[in-house]
Amino acid sequence: MNHPVMVCKLQLHVIDPAAGTLSNADSTKPGLPAVRLRFGAVWEGSTEAQQKSENAVFGHWTPCAEFTATVRNDAVVGKLAQGKKYYVTFTEAPD
């Protein structure tokens, strides 16, 4: 069983439905619509907020992060909201 190596707290900044389409392996079928998601690391701006915020703890250990994913799964995209924050857990995956 793999254990987390790192957990980040990221905020979803952009949901871009204009990312185009991803081609299908079967050239007789049209490409699937794709959506680009762009996340960035959380942080707190003021000293007062930093002293009492979980975001400040994550921002201290991961002060800068960017994650971009292009997905074509409406079930996933429908559960994400621009401006909301999400935990991203990194664990080692088998080959």
C-alpha cells in the first residue's frame, strides 16, 4: 500500500471550455469535448490570517504550485467549481 508523499491544497483558478477537443483513437468518431483546468497554490496575504489559517500552513510548505489538466469527463468537471480549493495527494504509482 502506497502512502502519500505530499499533499497540496490548490485553488481552481480557470475552467476553460474553449480548450478544444481531444481526438479519438477511432477516426470515424468525432473528438470528445475537452476542458482545461488550471490550479494554483493557496496562500494567505495578511499576518493575522496566516496565524489562524490552514491555507497559510499549506502556503508555507508549498508557496508556489501550478497544476494544469485537460479533461474530457463531464462527471468530474461538474463537481469542480472555479475559486474553490481542493486537496491534491501525490503517491507513488506502480509502473
